[in-house]
Amino acid sequence: MHPVQIAPGVYEVGVSDWNIRDFHGYSTDLGTTYNAFLVVDEKVALIDSVKKEFSDRLIANITRILDPKRIDFVISNHTEPDHAGSLERVMHRVGEDKPLFCSKMGHKNLPKHFSRKFNYRPVENGEELSLGRRTLSFIETRMVHWPDSMFTLLKEEGILFSSDGFGQHYAGPERFDDEIGERIMAPAKKYFANILLLYAPLIEKLIRQVQELKLDIRMICPDHGVIWRRDPGKIISAYRHWCRQEPEKKAVIIYDTMWKSTQKMAEAIQEGISAEGVYCRPLSLRTWHRSEVMTEVFDARAVVVGSPTLNNGLYPSLADFLCYMKGLKPKNKVGAAFGSYGWSGEAVKLIETELGEMGIPLIQPGLKVQFVPEREQLEACREFGRRIGAAVHAGISASS
Ligand code: FEO
């Protein structure tokens, strides 16, 4: 399926990583792609590369179009090794003296990844590079997803090479949004919730700035997943919406359990929340991967966290998840904590401390049950859930 011509003289020459299931802690249950792009004009430019282990396939894909030695310019939009990992091999084939364009931060970071010295050409925001009949323009996009990130625009075609921005961890036979349709929005949302959420305020500002430039963007080519050619405005609108982090009428219960007592509490709390007409599912960290849970947290108003007390502390899976969630800095949430315990019961307080450090106010004091919840305690869990459901309603109507 590679290379794919996406416009006259513009090719996608990257690779599909069908079998990856863990991308630095993110569950890639649909695989992913590392997209790279070849622009053939009077001069030839390669935009981004692929993970190191796929170097040979990238070179083979390029070779199906032209001899790699014909490449005049290499552009690195992002230093992370899933896009820059093949650069040593690429530069060896292209010619190590050829210019390697990157952002100013890229110029600081790229040399720390390679033992060889390359002909780095750091660019300014807005700087242009003529390919002859067409022009590349560089747009600095710090923190989408690293400080070195930038976008490259092929101006005359309105093609935006957006690096990690607007990507999805999805590998499939489809290469374009119109081939997959609405199904691509779920992977796009999961990607935003787990990779870009932390930078949502910056991304919102960036989108505003780019819109003020009134750039004619007719196609968006991210470095992961499908290309937005039918309706690039759709993913831009989705990003603007996601950046605002407006919660839905939804709560999420995240828990783990030792002897099923915390599970019983979680399920009773879910009944109480759902009885208030609020969408809610209890997600066991034994079953749900942290990145799937984070996607559920992303658009929920209430985050309800339950843990047994183990060795005077949190259950390790909860500690893992709370650390992950804290790093992504979700906004506009309220929270609550619960859990079972044997004799000391510190976990609930520890969860409340973590939620507090994330700026998540508590709806009500935490709920603890010693050993196994009985009928009255399960009813107390349902009531606990009903109060959460009411708080979700109140929060949603206050913000709408
Ligand atoms: Fe796809 Fe930040 O790398």
C-alpha cells in the first residue's frame, strides 16, 4: 500500500506498524502508522522519517519513486524517535551533507540523538523554502507534541504536514478520512486525550493563531493514522472543542479490587449515579488499560476513584493511573473517593489528596467500608452515587 500518491508529486512513503500494542505506555490496540512524505518538485524534499526498525522499508518506499540521492532537503518536524529514528540511515542514503531542516528547538535536540553530525538548518517561524514551482513554509508548534515540534505547509497545494497534531494511532487499509468515515474519530479522540491533553491551552491558542493567518489548508497530513483530505475542518473543529474540555453528563468510576469488596462498592455507586440519569461505567484497572480509562475521563464531569488499602497505601494500579492522569492535567472535573479496607484504610484519603493536587474538588467526603460491604453499606454506596449524579447535573447545567 505504500507509497501512496496524495497530490501531484506528493507521496506518503511511511510504514504501518500493525502489531504494536504499547506505545510508550499508551495501548495501541489498533496499531499505528509512522507517516513520512516525499514532495517531488524541481527540488525534492522528504518530510519526517519513521521508527528506526522500519528504516529499510522507508528507504524501499522512497526508492519506488526515485533514487534517495535525488532528495535535496530533509525536514524533521519532530525529534521523537518514532519520526526521527531513521534519520541516520536516511541521511546516509540521501547524502550526509544535504540540508536537514528543523525548528530551533529541533536543532538543540536532534544532535543529542545521533552520533553523526548533520548539516542542520534551523528555521524561523514562517520561514519559507522554495522547491521550484512550490514552496514549503514552516510553522513553529512548540509542545505539539515536544518543544521541537513544527508543522510544514506546502503552500500552493494547501497541504499541512502536521507531525503529531491531528494524528490517530490507527493502522488500517484506509489512508484517507473519506475511506474510513466517522470510525476514525474515536482513535483521534483517544490520541488527543492521552497525548495532547496536557497542551490543550497551547493548542487552542495555536489553532487561533493559524486561523488568523487565513492559511488555505485543503489537506492535513499527520504523522500517525489517516490523512484528512475530505474535510480537514472536521478535525480542526474537533480539536477546538476538545481543547475547551467541556464535560458531558457523564461520570466514570475507576477502581481496582483485592477481594471484590471495592468492586461491590463500585458497582453499587454506579447504580446510584445511573439512577440520576448520568452515564456511568465502573472501569476496573485489572481489565481496562490506563489510556482507555483516560479517554473515558476526558469527557466525564465526575471522576470517582476507588482503591483497597494495601500496606497502608494505594493499590499499585491506582497509584499508576493517578500518576498518569495527573500528568495530563484534565480540567473541569469534580471527584470522589471510596474503598474497602481491613484495619487502617489510608487509601481513600490518599486518593483525595491526589485529586486535590490535580485541582479536582471533592463532591463529598470519601466512603470507606471495612472488609465486606453489607446490605446497608451497599445502599450507602448507592446514595453516594446518587449525590455524585446530582453533582454532575448541577455542574453541567452551571456550565451550559
Ligand atoms: Fe509521534 Fe511525539 O511522536
